[in-house]
Amino acid sequence: MWVCATSLGCKMPPVNELSTLADIGKIMGGVVAALTLIGTVTEWWKKGPGRRRTWTKNFKQLAPGVRPAYVEALFGEPAFELTVPVLSLTPGEGSRLSVTERVWPLATEGYLTTWGSESDVVAYSLTTTSKRFKPKIRMGSSWYSNGPALNVRLGRTRLAQVSNALDLPHPEEIASWKGARRHEYYEVYYFGNPGHYMTWMCGVSGTGYRAGEAGAMERLGPENSAFLRGDLIERLPVDQQQELDTYRTRAVVNSLMVQGMERLNICPEVPRSGPDYDVVRTLEKTPGVFGKIRIRRELRRVEGRPGVWEAVRRRLPRRLLRGARGPRPPL
């Protein structure tokens, strides 16, 4: 038997109120779906096309003295962790120490490297290894103080452009060395209180992009030291000074290191501004089909061996080659 709801004392909401509630439910469902879609797209962007922007943004959030856990929150877990020697140049602390070096591969386009202890980071650097990753980083005085500053674009800015933009005749220090198959170079700039007492190293890392484009510099310091400090740069012999000027005009900054108030020479025997190439090269990605062809062709050229077509052509009889080229024109 059918019983009317009104006879039982139940009041049915008006039809217009039901339609309003249904519309609100649809709107809320649409909002939730849109937020979910935005979150998915944002995550895809950060890990995909926008990852280079994310790496640069996270690097700018670092500072000397931050905890290693803070760095891991921004970049994840490091791939390498090793102990390296350092030489402290802070007055009263000139002694050899050791710090922990941690390296984060940024896909196949760069590396983040930090040096420090279990409780704090004393130095950190960003290195580009790809022509697609060219982060722009401000060095010098902060936005909240007066003083010299400039934007360095890794993979594009040249060493001479840095000192020219700062109106300096030369850097405060140069570190350089060249081995049988590796080389490193970086220049030191210090900005005092306007730069929060931080020291900046513009480097040409052997791991980075366009590392060997300008060649390499030998050790320039006294007694075969890798470090050349202060006014000794101006006292170089004429031939070395010309070689250095030529190198600085051609060499591109591919690595930027930042240190705090405690001045350190990291790996004083073979200093560097980025990761150790012999360590990180074990993570090199296998190239694709066309990449393999290009690499093999380049290796053949370096070794002086003929290419594939050249080797085949040398083995073919001359008459076949003559036929492939067509008949000889009449004299």
C-alpha cells in the first residue's frame, strides 16, 4: 500500500532546493577534480619539462650552514657520499681537515655537490653538463644591500665577463691544474657584508658542459701550487699572463661554488668546484642508437681510423667505384 510522506509528518524539500543541492554537489566535484588535475600536472611539470627551473629554484634556497637533511628535503637522497680533505684558510684555523662530500645527479643534465659534516653544510655547488640546463644564478651582494652583483648563467657566461662586470682587474684567487686526462679551474670572489660574507667560485669543472673548449691551465701558484693568490696574479710572466687572459676570454663557467665565512680549499692538491669526474662518470647513461653512431664516429676520428664508408671504399675495386660514380666524361 502506498503511503504519502506528508501523512507521516515528513516534510519533503521543495523541488528547487533539491536542484540547488545537486548543483552544489556538481560544483564541488568539479573543484575536487580540477585540483587533482592541477596537482598531477604540477608534479609532472616539476619532474619533466620544468625540472630545470625546479633545480635552480631549490639551489637558490641553499645557504652555508644549512643541515644536510634540509638539502635532502629539496633534492632527495644523494647518490654518492665520500670523505675528502680540505685546508682551512680562516685565520687561526689553518689546518688540514676532512669533510663529507655528497653528490646528487640532476638527471643527465647536471650535479649538485655539497661539502660538510653530519650537522651542517660548509660549501655547495651546481654544475651543468648539458646545453639544455643553463641556470641563471645571482652572485655578489644580496637584493637587500648595496654592492656589486651580477647574474652568472652556467654554460654561457665566460670567465672574463665576470671580472669585467664587477669592474675588477683580476679575481682574488685562481685555482688551476692539468693532468694527463683531467683538468680543473676556478676563480674566487668575495663580497664582504653586502654578500653575507659568502665566497663565490666561478669554475670550469672537468665534469661540466664545454669543459675542454678553451683548453686547460697548468698550475700557476708558487712552488707548483694549484693556487695563485692576490697580487701574484699581476706578477705572472708575460707569456703566462697572455695565456691566462686568452683562457679567461674563451672559457665558459659551467660550475658555481658557494662557501660561508670559513674559507676552505677543498681537495687542496687537486682542487675542484664540482664533483669528482672519476666518481660520477660511472653513472653515465647508455646513449641511444644515433648517439652510439655519433660517438663511434668521433672515436674513429680521434684515433685516426677511417670511417665505415671509407673502410669499405678502400676495399672495393676501382672499377666498381668508377661505375658507382658514373662514366668518366670525355676528354
